[in-house]
Amino acid sequence: MKLSKWNLRIYGLLIQEGRILLTDEVRNGIKMTKFPGGGLEFNETFEECLYREFMEEMDQPINVLEYFHHNENIQPSAFNTEERLISFYYKVEIKGRVNFETVSTPFQFKDESTQCFRWVELSSVSEEELSFPIDKKVLKMLKSK
């Protein structure tokens, strides 16, 4: 396998009242549950990326609070075998009022959407509910603190 590209991913850990926000998505026919966020664009800071992703995905302004973790191991992308992922996680908070809807059941999409958001009790969410190895490790770290 030839790994020739880096893909920097920036994710927000939004925790309120003991619950963490997850996103359920379908991309390229693949169902996934992960933390909100996405890919860093050229000439964008990590904070700008995170802010842009929350605005694009849920029209939600946020404040970036603090860096939490990044993976140090080489993680091939699930979507492109030539890419290596480095994922950075930041704790965030909502700025202003909540602008997005949530659902109570995984993959409970509205209309033609392929993404939805849901709050899950941090104490009871399991690593198996998340799709990607780095997210699973981050969840384990969050729960141990």
C-alpha cells in the first residue's frame, strides 16, 4: 500500500450536562458515527477549520476552548488508501444559542439529509458506537478523566 498524502482532520468535543455530541453520517455509502468536524483546508488554522466545520454542518458558532489530543500513529484513511490521517481534537463550547436540531436515535435523518446529530451520555456511550479507531481512543481518554 502506497501512502503518499497527509489528511489533517480537526474535531470538536462538545460536552454539555454530562452529554457529548456525536454525528451520524453516510458518505460514499458508508455509515459512520464520529465527533463533529472535518478536513483542514489550505491556509486555514485549526481553530478556523473547526469553526467553519461547525458552521457548515450545523450553522453553530463555537468557541474553541482547549487542545485535547492528536494521534501519533499512522492511520490510513478509511476512504482513500493513499492517505494518512492525523486527527486533532479540541474541546469546544456553543457560542450563543443552539442553532441545530438533534435526534434521539442513530441515523435518524431528516428529509434528504445524510447527517444528523445526537447527544449521548458520556458515562454510558461505548467505544463500539464510534466508527473510527482514533475516535474510540479519544472517547476512552475522555471517560477516564
